[in-house]
Amino acid sequence: MKKLSLIAAAVSAVFFVVAIPAKAAPLTPGQQDNLVKIQSILEQKPELIDGLLTSLNMYIDQENKTAVTLKKYHDWLYNNPDLAAFGTDNPKLTIVNFTDFNCPYCKRLDPVLQRLTEENPDVRVVNVFVPLQQREVAGINTNSAQYALNVWKNDPDGYMKVHDYLIRKNGRHDKSSLERVAQVTKTQMLLDASNTLKPTIDKSYQIFSELGLNGTPAMLIGDQILPGYLPYDQLKPIVEDALKKLSLITLADKTT
């Protein structure tokens, strides 16, 4: 039973590594070796087969649902002027970042993403705010996500200053912290949340849930969904690989 749990856990961990079903590539030598090991385990413990098959079918089902969801909401995520973004206006690669100004790992990831956009002029980051940890703030008619979107909509040139102050705050925001950010950035008039922002945040929640995500941060990069925080040295090669794949696709299109 313990071995079944370990195998099922391994399958579950793979759920978000590749989000979009693609044509199967040839197995690598390492994958071939692992396949032989798995077969050997299953031959010795045939009682594991049914549970493993259930886990694999669940994985394939979620993978297919994810592909349908991404196709359905592609334009909303990648070409939506209502979503805050930074980086180039003409990207080759767009990173969609599900984030929360009250999430400690989101706060750690943000400077990594900003550094990547500074180093790669072909990269843009779209922030999809999912305020899981704080939908309401006592004593004020807004929260950090609504405030940020209001600034983005009405004062886009001043957005990044507000964004950076919101990210730097340790812990959760409260009425005092939001008012301090607004005072320093001279955006007090944008603290009162507009009802027009609610559909954007509600849609963000909806897509987040339909993708099967459970927490922030989570990124869409190329054909992958990457849940959780990744440091610069791990995220950089993923971004470079995605850019390389896009360049090869562009080159192939030009030669056909």
C-alpha cells in the first residue's frame, strides 16, 4: 500500500509539469530505464496496477481539461488590457502569472520575473490577481488586488510604483498599509474599489479553478504550467527554452 501511495504521489506531482497535450516524443534512455523499473515493480506487485491506472487516467483527464481551458481563455489571459502587465509591449513570450499581493511566495517570485523581463526584451509578464488570502480588508472598500487593478486601469504610468510597494510589504496588507502606499504614490483617489473591477477578479478565480490550480503563485510559460515559487537560476533556463522553441516555430513557418 505504501508503494502504491508513492507511485500515485509521483503521478500527481507530474500533473502540472506539462499542461498541454502534445505529440509524444521518443523516450529518452533514462525514461526507458524507468519504464522497465516500473514494469518490474508492477509484475512483482500486481495489486498496484488498478490504483496506478486510475491515477494515470486522472492525470490524462486533467491534462485534457487543462488544454481545453487554456484554449477557451487564451485571449482573455494573453490579450486582455484589463490585466496588469510589465515587460515589452511586443513580446515573443508572454508569462501568465497567477499571483496574490498577500502571498509570501508571490512576493519572492515577483523580483525574479522583473529581472527576467529586464534581461529578455522579448518577454512580457501578465499578472492575474487571485487574492486567495484576503478578499476583504476591514475598514476600507478595496483590497490589494482591486486597488492594483484600479491603478492599472486609471493610471497605467504609475502602476509599477504601486505594484512594487504592494509587493515589498511583509505579511498581509491592511487598511493602514494600503493607505500608506496610496499616499506615497499619490493614488488616494483610486483606493475606493470600482464595481467594474469585480468581474475581472471573478473571472481570474474561475480560470484559476478550471485549470485545477490550488495556490499562488502559478505560471503559464509556453506549454507548461509551473505551480509555486521558482528561483531565478531554475526559472531562467525554462524561459530561455520557451523562447528557443518559439524561435524554431517562427523559422519553420517562414520556410514553409
